[in-house]
Amino acid sequence: MANIRVAIVGYGNLGKSVEKLIGQQPDMELAGIFSRRDTLDTLDPDTPVLPVDDFADNTDRFDVAVLCLGSATDIPTQAPEFIRHANTVDTYDNHRDVPRHRGEMDRVAKDSDTVAIVSTGWDPGMFSLNRTIGQALLPGGGQHTFWGPGLSQGHSDAVRRIAGVHKAVQYTIPSPEALEAARKGEADDLTGKQTHLRRCFVVCDEADRERIENEIRTMPDYFVGYEVEVNFIDEATFDAEHTGMPHGGHVITAGDTGGFTQTIGYTLELERNPDFTGAVALAYARAAHRLREAGQSGAYTVLEVAPYLISPTPLDELIARDV
Amino acid sequence: MANIRVAIVGYGNLGKSVEKLIGQQPDMELAGIFSRRDTLDTLDPDTPVLPVDDFADNTDRFDVAVLCLGSATDIPTQAPEFIRHANTVDTYDNHRDVPRHRGEMDRVAKDSDTVAIVSTGWDPGMFSLNRTIGQALLPGGGQHTFWGPGLSQGHSDAVRRIAGVHKAVQYTIPSPEALEAARKGEADDLTGKQTHLRRCFVVCDEADRERIENEIRTMPDYFVGYEVEVNFIDEATFDAEHTGMPHGGHVITAGDTGGFTQTIGYTLELERNPDFTGAVALAYARAAHRLREAGQSGAYTVLEVAPYLISPTPLDELIARDV
């Protein structure tokens, strides 16, 4: 069987992760990278780098394109154009807008005989899948999603904007007590502010510490109402320990089956967030190609894809090995 | 939309769990119970109880039958007969024989225009799903399944057969060190005997304790080679604390994405094992009915069913709520 030829659109953190991960896939090859930049420092210098404006003219080079673009404006405006010409996978993460995005992609994909899988990654993505399955198995049960321990880009930026802050990161951390309550099915009345704490690591002059800590703790929306921990560290420690992109979290569903508590927990511990997001996108790129090969067209969320379609292993081997 | 009419075949622990759980489903009703016994002490005295031999003559009463039968001989011999007449779901748990069973059910179901979903439950079932997805996302990663803490019927029976044992249970418990190694992706060389310990609670005369403990520890296959813990307790404690059917376990997949460890953990903590097995079977009963309504026929494992099909919530609501 010929390899699945994957194109990457966009070469930020996610695009670089996908480039790296294609090399780990037994049945895929990198067909090229579409970018707005003329030259890229690609892992393999022979990887074709093509102008993103030439996407439509190069669809014979690849089977499916992974759209490694931002969710704020790029995906909603550009994805409906890409799907007109080729199968795509995206990681669109604006939860509230997913129904609209899927609807638009579905309409164009059906007109164009292509397949889009939208909002892959881990949340949305694997967490969505576990939320749906958990509630289907334990109807009426309680369900909670926890994020972290993980780097929050938005909160880190907010701390960095405070005068006098040289470097800063903020990690969102699920409260251990809230996690335990969720597992026991006793977390129904907990709010997001009670279930997460915010841990900051800040590099600044010693004279500024008290003021900066106060500005963090009193920052509305971002920190007020949360349990906040502020740690001041030196720059060498910061550079050694706080430049990664860890993340993860939990989906916990607890239901009562007539006097008995049943708990389903799904946990991700990710040393590098974009690598895992990219891993999920790539697995669903395989599914997009297969669905199209089977004559399908339209847009799918992860909820709509039969799980075996994301695996490189043939179905009969999966049934013998995993079931 | 009319409720899905569910029939139960077999009225042991699993059948009773499914009977109870149908009442928690927003879109299902219990159509009747097929049994070899003439009268059953059903939850609702009005529930029709029918002879299992009359199954084929009563298929107009229900949409899908949950086969709550033993895997040792009942499912392999009887399921191919039931699927000839109606959609079925089973919890066939003889892992090595699943490919053959699915093949036979598929052949008969396709001939009979019915849908079978085979080997639902949690292992096989939800654990199978997580093994397949975990390996698809992290190809080349390490994957380990842990069972417990949970009651092992086979090991409990083995202890009870020892002369002088009045009552006994055996719980299989994942080793905490092995779990931690699996999460870190460092458990590749661990065997089943190193990853689980066996904890026994025994009621017997004090004079027999030393001999019984020795017989347990030296029992081949069941206990030799494992870390074994033997606790002697009085009958009142046994009756108060050790008559439940708890179980659960973990599927842990850890992969390396180029210098970064990514870990996926799926954990079940079940206070009553047959209730959760029944909950999974019922959710897939919904999918079997829907697949048949959509014109499909044949046999499916959980790997082949799009996840939204097991949920009582319509797809557009799921996309808005869970994605």
C-alpha cells in the first residue's frame, strides 16, 4: 500500500511538531510544507516548501493537508478555501464556534468531494470524545474537565505585561481536592475557580516583588477569585526549568448505577503540548484520507469517526490485538 | 421519537444490571426478559418474562436484544442463533476468540439483515477502544493494561477450594510502582506478575491459618510468582466489607515525540463491575439499533462504531456541548 502523502500548511510550533511526527508514522510521508515564508529551516532540507497561495495548484502532490494555523482568524477564514481543493484536518479550538465551522466545512466539502475533519487535537479532540462517551455510558452522572498542570499562554502574557517583570510563566493546576471530589461523584457544585489553582514563576528585581505579586493577585478575570501562588526565581532557574510547553488534564465522569459509584477518568500528561495536538491531527489525517478513499465527502468531528480509521494497523489485526 | 425497545436475554448479575440501567436511559424501555426460568423476581412485576426458546417468535416486541449470557459456552453457541432473528449486543470476553466470533456473527447478520455489536463491556470494550486510540496517537509508544483493584472470581474460587476455608475473596491490585513506570514510559520490560499483586481476605479457624496461607502462596498459575498478601479476618468483617463486586483498571500509553514523553491514561474505578459492563452494553445497544435503522447489517466491534452513535444526545447537541 502506498504511503499517505501529508502536506503541512503553516510552520509554527504545531507545523513543526507535525513535520517531526510524520517521521514516526509507518504509513505516511511528508509531501511538502505550504508557508507564507519563502524559505524554512525544515528538518529535511529536501522537503518541498511551497507558497501557500499555490495550494490549489499542487493538490496532486498530497492526499491530505494538516492545517497548522491559528484559530483566532486563520482557520475560520482560510479553511473553507483549502477544503475546496483537498482533504484537510484542522485543530480549530474555538469551542463555541465549532458547530458553525463544521457546518461551513461540510457544505464546501460536499460540493467539492473532499473530506474535512475539524477540531482535532486534545481539547477539542480527545477530551470531546471522552466527554461524549462518558456521558453516554453514565447518563445523569457528573462530569468535569480539568486542565493542567499546564502552561497557560494567556495568563503568562498577562503577567509579563506587568511593569518590572523580566520573565514569567503561569501554570494552571487542577486542585487535588477537586479532582478527588470529581472521582467520587461529589463535585457537582464546584466552579472553575475552585477546581484550578494558578502557579506563577516570575523573574524580576527584588525591590519590585511585593508590588508585582499584588498586581498579579488583584488582576481581574485572570487571577481574582483563584487560589494563586507566586514564586520568584532567578533567570538561570527560569531558563532551565520553565521554557517547555507542558500541558494535559483530565476528563472525569462519575455516575451512580443504583447505589454504586462508577468513575471513568481520562488523563493526559504532555511534556510538549503541540506535539500531542499534532499527533492527534495526524491520526485523523489518516482517517480523512480513508473516508475519502471510501467515497465519503463532508466534514466530521472526532465524534463521527469510527476509531479504527485513525490507526495505521489493519482492522483485522486491531481486533486480534486490542479487543 | 419512539423509545428504543430493549430485550434482555439471561437474568444473572449482568441481566439484572441491564434491567436496572434501562430505567436510567432517557430513550429506552424494557420490552421483556428472555430466560430459561418460568418466573423471575423482576424489578417491575409487569415486565414480560418469556421463554428463551420463544425468542424468534417475539422479535416484533423489541428493537435490540442485550445478550447477558456467559462467554464460556453460551455466547459462542447461542449468539449466532439470536442474531438470525434480531439485532444483538454481547459482552463476549474470550479475547483470543473475538475475531472468530465477530466473523461468524457478521456472516449471519449480513444474511439476516441484522446488526450485532460484539464484545462490548470494559475489557474487551472500553479498554480495547483506548488501546487502539492510544497506539494510533503514539505509534511506537509503550502500552500497558492494568486490572484492578478488583475482585477476581477465578482466584477467589481457587482460595475457597482449599480445605478449611470458610469464606474468601481475592483482589487483583496494580502495583503502584509499575503504574508509575508505565506513566513515565519506563515499563517496557515488566511482566504481568510484576505489575499486579494479589490480596486475599480469608475466613477460617485460627489453627488452619499457617497451612492455608502456605497453600495459597504455593498454588501454581494462580499465585506463584506474584506478590501475595493474605489477610485473615472474622466472618462479620467479611460480610460487611467483602461481598461487593468492585473492579476497574488502567490502560496507559506513553510515547516519545522526539525527546518529550506524552502519556495517555484511561482509568475505571467501578464499585459494581456488572453494572458498568451493562452500561457499556446498553450504550452500544443504542448504536446497534441506529446502525440497523440506517440500513446497515453485519457485526461490529467497538472499534468500528462512530462514538456519537452510543449517545442519547443528538449529534448537533453533542457537537455544541462536548466538542
